[in-house]
Amino acid sequence: MNLRDEVHDLLRKIGPGQMMTTAYDTAWVARLIELGDPLGHRALDWLREHQLEDGSWGAEYPIYHHDRVICTLAAMNALARRNRPADRPRLRRAESALEYHISRLNLDPAGETIGFEMIVPTLLREAKTLGALHRDELAVINALAPRRAAKLAVLPKKMISRYVTVAFSAEMAGMDGLDLLDVDHLQESDGSISYSPSATAFYALHVRPNDPVALEYLRRVAPDGKAPNVAPFDMFEQAWSLWNLSLTGELDAETLQLCQSHLDFLQNAWIPGRGAGFAANYESKDSDVTSLVYEVLSRFGRQVDFAAILGYEEPYYFRCYALESNPSVSANIHVLASLRQAGLELTHPAIQKAARFIEVARDTRSFWFDKWHASPYYVTAHAIIACSGYNDTLVQDAVKWLLSTQNPDGSWGYYMPTAEETAYCLQALVVWHKHGIDIPSEVFSRAGAWLQENMDPPYFPLWVGKCLYCPELVVRSTILSALILVNGVLQ
């Protein structure tokens, strides 16, 4: 395999964002059958074909209980609304699986999926009303209710609009909460609700029934009924892919030329003083994407203001989004890395603030978890890359943890061995090695051989949205980056 050709193929493909189908969003598209839309029939057929062995819906691997709960509830409600006798055995199996996964929510190491405390109470009440749920899940609703209320209480004017991130989970309003929605300021220019297929399907069903622009968006992103968790996510896909590529060192002229249109896109979408969001036209910007875009543009010789990054500073950390209920470790890592890229010394107060937060977030462990990814290898590897040769003390125990958790076959994986997690670890260890810290060559040779054999899709969904998802080309870019890096070390 020619890695250079693979990189060129990737650079020709990245753009709007390629993401695997999710059961959660497809279940919402399935409801369009009530509008007579063919997408609904196709989505329902997909749900019936993709119920998992235990009766739930969601990612087959890893088994992440928050993902299984929210996907199963959404699928149950979509099927129960049709009330077909043939679906009743399927719904009984789902109810049993739901009880099992609800009882294990506290076992998920990275915590809740996005909007879980907002959406699940609404879905549970609906399932009960539809007769799809016969057990009393009042305890779950009561446990989530205070956090849901607290989130709503801080909204500007107590309303959900496209200017707040809660709009991404607008379906949480349910039929009895439509007054929460600032309908005139909710929809994006492409017809979506915060680029969420599930929120947009809810809007087209219950907020502005048969809204033609919303339906056109859904036909565009889910033409066969199968929906991703978010679309588009053009800034995220291009920034992360180019960041992975930038780790590999000096690029040849043809590769650099293929990067230029993506760099133009990122630079043109940058808003001075605010930075960037996961999609170019998404109203809400965040420090995670802002930091990574800044780092990428800077590495490729493009200039934008780093004051946008400092605009996310809070007293003890850097926020990811406004009004977020818990800060992101990976966002603070990317802030630190971008400010390092900007030339700030380790003693700079902003660098020190991010570093202190990252250190405290580790608790007593040698590694980190974060709310945007189900695996600790993603955030831990990015911490090592950000700090290598800059703040080695912060991550030296994390390097030891990576080395100690490598599987005998050379792979890594928190739930099971995966190409994505193995690639993260290789990236981090090669960068660490390049900064003068010796890593045994067999670590690289075993990992490189395993990754070469296991580099092709399908990839497991390890990223945390409203359910687990996989940004397939971002993962592909990580793997190609890791293989180029390890080949360089072993030559």
C-alpha cells in the first residue's frame, strides 16, 4: 500500500463530513412516515433490520449504556407510533434490554451522551404514553429532572434558539414543551436545526409540520432513510484531518497543493474574536474547534487571531461552549497546544491555567477521560502530543500508561483493540520519541504491523454525540498519520 496515494485520496474526499449511520437519528427520521414521506418507510425498515441481539439499538461495539438507552428509546417510540402487531415482540425485547442498560448507566467511564439529561425524560414519558414501556422509570426521570431544569434556567430568555447549543437537542421539548422553542430563530439557513437530523425531524413533524426546507435537508443528508448524528461537520472533518497530517513532518508539493482548498475553507470560515465551530455556518463557536483550526492554519503558514482562543477563558479553565454544564479536558488540551503554537511560554498565565485544569482533571489516574470521546486513548494521546518537549512532567505518567497497556499483539483499545485507538497511541509515542525520550523499537514494530493489518473500515463508533458515532474520514486520517509516523521511526 502506498501511504502517499492514500493521503491524496483522503484529501480529495474530505469536505462536508462523512459519518456512519446512527440508530438514534434514524429513529427520528422514521417518524416522517406520519407525513407520508418515503424516508420514514426506509428508516423504519433499517431499524427493524438493525435491532441488536439483546433487543436494544445503538452501537454494537463498544457497549456504552447511555448510547444503548437513548437509541433504544428513540427506536421503540418510532415503532410504537406505528402500532403494528408484527413489531410487538420486537418492542418487548427492547423493553427488557432498556431496563438492563438503564441499570448500568453509572458504568460508562466517559459519562453521558450529549443532551442525555434533556432528551431521555421526554422519550421515557412518550414511551409510557404509547404503551411501549410498562415498567416504572420514574426514578430515572426524577434523577435527571433537576439537571434538565438547571440547564433550561440559564438559557437567555428561557428559550431555545439557534444561538444556544441546546438547539442541537431541540427534540427534548416534546409535544408539551413547544413553548420552549424560539421558533422564529431556531432554524439554520440550510433548513436544519443545529445540523442535527433528529432535531430537524422533530421540527418538521411537530414544530412546523411539513416544513419544506427542513424536509429537503433531511432528504439531502439521509437520502435512503439512514441518518448520521450531525451533518454537515465540515470544519471538524477538515481541521482534524489536516491536524493529523501535520504531525507527519514536511509534506511534498503535491500533498501541500491538495491541502490548499481545505486551508482556504478553514481560514475563510474563521470569525475574528470568536474562532470556529464544528460546521462553518454553525452559530455556536467553541474552543475545541477554534484551537485545532488555529493550530492547523499556523502550522501551514496561515494567520488568524489567537485572541479568539483567549475569549473562551474562564476563572479556572477554558470553556468549550457557552453555558456548558461540565468543561472538556480535550478542549483545554487543544487550547494549551494552540497557545504553545502561538509562541506563548510555559509560564504564561493562560498556559498555566489550562495545564492546572488538565492536571486536576486527571485525578489519581495516569490518563484522562473526556466528554467528547468514549476512549481515554484519544484525549491522553492528544495531551502527550501537546506537552511533549514543552511540559513533559504533566504527561510522563501517561506515556508509561500507554506503554503498559499495549496488547501483546501490538494494539491498544479500552473496550477492545481498535485501529483508531492504536493510531492515537502510535502518534503520541512517536512524537514523544522525537523529542528525545527513547521508546523501545518493538513497541513501534508490533503496533505498526498490527495497524497495517487492521487499518481498513468499518471502524467502531467511539465519539460521543447524542449517541456514539464515527467520523470515518477523521479516523482514517488518524490511522494514515500514525502509519507514516511509525514507518519513519522504523526506517
